[in-house]
Amino acid sequence: MLYTVASEQWSSDRPLTPSQNRVGLFRTRDEAGQLAEGQPTLAVAVRYDATRASVVATPPASLRLTGGAWSAPAFVNDSGGIVALGPIPPALVKLVGPPRFRVHPPQPSALASAPGRDGRSVRPPARPIAGRVALRR
């Protein structure tokens, strides 16, 4: 899996063209994100084959391609990015975007606030101790 940043012209239903991936494909998401702050990050299911100077689709993404195996000539640019010289099929490109963190407000425990039949609070459940169950008193 290699990473790049999306240009303004990129859309998920069209191939990633050489002009759109001119920044290059990088081994980590951080490397790709440093070159274009604020741009969405794309994960591309390819690997660089230095012996053949090409990028090759990696499984299982390569199984989604209807035309069979895919590869394109490529080279390493000055910034260390890998530039594919052919269009990369949309089945190999996925938007991963900038990291997002979800923050949920704390939820009260149902057992802590539910009263027992006589109005007192409910006892907490038994807790395991070294493989045995011990009741709280």
C-alpha cells in the first residue's frame, strides 16, 4: 500500500492519472501528508517493483480489477516519491483522508442509576478473582 494526496480534479470514479499523482506515491501516510497540508490522503493498493521500474497492483485489490493483472511504468522522483507513468484504476484507489477522532460524551451506567425493588441501589455483579468468582459484600 502506497499513499498520495488528492488533487482538486480527482474523483473516486475516475482513474488516478500521472498528472494527478505528480507529487508521488509514498510508503507512509505521513510522508504524503507533509507535502500537501490540508489535502485529502489517498491509499493506493500498489507496490513499487524496483527491478522492473513499475508499480504493480497488490492483492486483494488486484482481484477487484475486471481486466486482470495491472501494472504501469514508474520512477522515483527527487523527493523520494514514486511516480506512476500510467493511469491507476479507481478500484485500486481509496480515500483515507486526514485522521479524525470521534469524541462521545460519557454515558451513565444503567446499573449505577437503577434502583432495586426496595429503592436501594443495585449491587454490582460478581467479580472474578484468579479464575474464581467472588461476590462483593
